[in-house]
Amino acid sequence: MSLTPAGRPPDARLHRAARIEDAVHEVVERRLRQRGWRPVITAYTGYGAPGWARVMARVVLTRRSPTPKRREKVRGWRSFTSSPVNNALVRIEIGGQVHETRTDRSGYVDTRVRGDLAPGWGCVRLLTEGAEPVEAPIRVVDPAMKFGLVSDIDDTVMVTALPRPLLAAWNTFVLDEHARTAVPGMAVLYERLVTANPGAPVFYLSTGAWNVAPTLNRFLSRHLYPAGPLLLTDWGPTPDRWFRSGQEHKRNTLARLSAEFPDIRWLLIGDDGQHDQEIYSEFAQAHPDSVAAVAIRRLSPTQAVLAGAIPGPTSDAEAVGSGGKTWFSAPDGAGLWSLLRDTHVV
């Protein structure tokens, strides 16, 4: 019987696609190590509260270069050419405590650990054998905070027309990151919301793959969006299916945030080109005390057609009641702010 790199027999309960993927990763990892490739830790922005933190990272193999070259332009496909390190032992140092965990079959770490960090921005230190230690930023939410922001990314802060498969593939794998287009007024809207609610956490929730997290972070920073954790997913096979469900990822993440921060009422921001309205409506009905309001960026008729959606009304801005919550709808950030600025939300 063949063994995994960790010396364990393969799990017969895994989906066939997952077993094939694991076998390919095992062969690729072995050959890359023979060629001198070494592990590197990619740290993602985590979050937490005093006493705990959710730490997210990935361990992959990379070719060590003595003189790293600065890339002025980064194509999306480069983010998908790394090889994950399965079952690597990772040490997490946080607030004077040390915890140990292992990467999953795709090289990811996503774990909640104990540790005292002050509200605001903190960091944890990540270590694994053969790799340079790295620090992962952690957004520590003040227990007294009562307001937060959860935002979609695709077609909400960045124009991608993600639901259209070919265009999504072009934007993800080919398009230069500097050529991506920001949605007008959304960065200003978010900054005004954060200024009106000092200390409010901002989370960016998307069905995008973790591979593109560095690209998304650079985009958000370049266009002056408030810093905050990205909550992405892995596109690969799961133990029981060919691909992960993006809608399920969003539903589960919203439910998790509601449980982790029960005193926060969230402003949910999305667009009408995907399933944001359906998902937000379900969440608002199931967790009415966790939702302050819903703000929907309305696509133009052309954008709606490209996104595979039915074009919406053409009025500039409107506020309607739905699911017991007020829904604000406008084509851009300025329109949404004109509706939100004089409400209880701000």
C-alpha cells in the first residue's frame, strides 16, 4: 500500500479527484525538493479578539533565488504555479504562547489559537522547517465594537464580471493586476464608514481562490481601501466533491463571523450580479440581530449582461425594505453613501 508523505495510508473515503490531486502533489513535491526547492510560508491577514486569533497561511515550495527580482507587473497565472507542502508542521508564536498545527492536503493553515493581543493590529510569527519565519498580521477586534463591514470583492470593489467563466479565467490567470478596474466611489464609501465608526473591522469575503490573495491585497491597498482580512477559499477538490461551493463558503463564513462576534451588527455590501442578494437575505432572516443593513452595488445593464444577471432598475439610488432589514441599492459608492449617511447605520 502506498503512503502519503507523512507516512499515512491514503484515505479511501476521499473523493477520487482528491486522491488524484494528492498523488500528483506527492510526485511534484518530491521532484522539486530533489531540485533544491525549499518551503516558503505565505502569511494571510488573520483576525481575532483579545484571547484568541484565527491564523491563516499556506506553505508551498519555491525556487530560492539569491537575488530576488522586483516584478513591476504580475500576471494572475503566476499565483497558481506553486506546489503545496502537505502535512508540514507549523509553529505559531502569539502573545508569548506557542502552538503547533499542520498544513492540510493543499498546504493551508487555518486554525484558531489562544493568545492575548491588544485591540487593533497585532501579529503572530509562523515557523516551519526549512523556511524563513514570517509574521502574519492579525486584526484584533475590540470587544466593545458594535459595528462591522463585510464586503464582497468581485464587481463590488473590483470590476471582474466573475460569473462569466471565460472572462473570469482571463481576469484571474492572464490580466495584469495593474489593469484591474476599481468600482467608482467604493473606497471612499468604506473609508467614510470606518471614520464614522472608529475601530470597526472590515472583512473582504469572496469566492476567489487563496492563490490570488497577494494580488487582491495589492489592489485594495493601491486603491486606498481600508485594510482588513481576506476570506477566500480553495478551488481544488474536496474530500467529497470535485469542487468547493462558493455560495456555501460565503454562507458558512457569515455564520462563523456571527458566532465569533455576537455583539457586532454587520453592514453587508455586495452586488446584484451574483448571489449576494440571496445569501445576504438568508443570513439576515436567520441572524436578524447580526445585520445592520444591506448595501447592494447595482450593475449597469451592460455589466449585468456580462455577469449573466438580469439588468436591474435604472434609478440612481433607492432604499427598500426586505427580510426585515433596509436594503440600499445604488450603482456606485457615491450613491450608496448618499443613502447611508443620514441613517442609523452610520
